[in-house]
Amino acid sequence: MIKNHRSTVILACILLVLSTCSLFIGVLDMTPEALLRRDFETIDIFLISRLPRLLAILCTGMGMSVWPV
């Protein structure tokens, strides 16, 4: 049972790292520094395109993982 929890934590960490990486991958180059500098073009791209894309992917994955009872 402890091994089962360990794999869940490891997979959650991998999901977090890959999700963070996916926020900065796209047609336009974006860095975390640009977000911290409050570059308005970067923030617009982040809020309009990248963040909704990630949330849609995560919601779809969660929906597909639910087995109908």
C-alpha cells in the first residue's frame, strides 16, 4: 500500500513538471521572466492561449480516466 502512494506522488510530480513546461511551449517563445516582468503581450498569450489549453487538456485527461460505474 505504501508503494502505491509513492507511485501516485511520483506521477503527480511528473504531471506538475510537464504541465509547467507545456505553458512555455508554443509558436512564440515565452519565458517565466517575461511573465514576472509583466510584459503585456506575454501575459495576454499566457492567459488567452496557454493556460486555457493546459486546463482543457487536464480536464479531458481526468474525464477520460473516470471509469463508468
